Amino acid sequence: DQRQEIYIEKIKTLVDDSQINTLNVMIMQVPCCGGLLQLTKTAVDSAQRKVPVKLTIVGIEGNILSEEWV
């Protein structure tokens, strides 16, 4: 996507203003979804509050393939 800074700012605001305790990024196993995790990491790194990020990868049939803290 173009203008990724808009997404980064929205995630950063979510972390800072909503006062969430964790953030779970759920993506499909296909390669194009990996960008969402990178956007999230960038946003969390630039946020004032620090929250742990959990990555959940979903298979093409809807099953959970893996979960890990990143």
C-alpha cells in the first residue's frame, strides 16, 4: 500500500490513546500479509506506551498455524 504512514499513525494512536495492554496481529499464511506485522512493529516502536505484540498466523482453511510473541 501507499501512504503507509497513515496506518502506522492509527496503530500508534491505538496503543497510546486506547491504553491497550497487548496487541494481537492476525495474518494469513500468504506472503502478502507480512507487511501488516512490519507496520505494527514500526508503530509500536514509535508509540509512547510499550505493549507486547503477539502474531497469530492463520492457514488458508481458517486453522491457527502458529502464535508467538514478537
